[in-house]
Amino acid sequence: MLKDIVDRCDAIEECYEFMLAYAAQGLPGDQGSRSGTQLRDLLSRAVHAASGLAEAYAGIVRELRLEPAERYHAFLTVLERDSENALAVVQLVLAQPKLSSQLIDNLNASMHLRSLLTDIFLIDELVKLQQTSSE
């Protein structure tokens, strides 16, 4: 289960990093460009990774019997809300016929996406700490 969480976080982080580079290219759209195709693929992977992220993390909390459990569950409520908000924004962008660099720059700046990223950075650190303490 830990690998699933790490893989999900990596997919979202990779997408965000690529979006930063894509936004800097000044492209009017994604049609016919290799980076545009890659962007849509990474966004789709990020959507898949964010879908069910809170449930996946809840499995880790149960499996590792993390304490205090009520604190983890409170965080999972936040993670679920942040994931849903970020998914709504990313899916709206993915539904557009053209993905300009400016549109992606605006997506990068979205507080909804940034909230999810902050949650993921926290999850990454928690997973690392749990792996270290269980070794």
C-alpha cells in the first residue's frame, strides 16, 4: 500500500513539474506538439492518481495502525476535499480543446491544485517517516 501512495504522489508531482515547464513555453495550444500530448497524458495520470487518494491513505492508516488515528482521519477529510477540488479544476482544463501555456500557468496558480500539492508533500513525508520507523 505504501508503494501505491508513493506512486500516486509521484504522478501528481511529475505532472505539476511538467506544467511549470509547459507554461514557460508560450504555446497558443497543444495541438500537434509533443509536449502538448505529454501534458494531456500527465494530466490524465494525475487525475487517476488523485482519484481515491484519501481512501488509499486511509488504508495505510489502518494497515500501519497509525496513532493518533483521529488526527489522521481528520487530515483525510481535508485531503478528500482538496483532492475533489483539484480534480474539478484539472478535469475542466482537460476538457478544453486547446491547452495554451497561459491556461496551464493559471492552473499552476490555482489554490485548489496547490492545496493538493501541499497535502501530497505532507503525505510523502509521513510515508517516509513511517518507513524509517518500521525498519
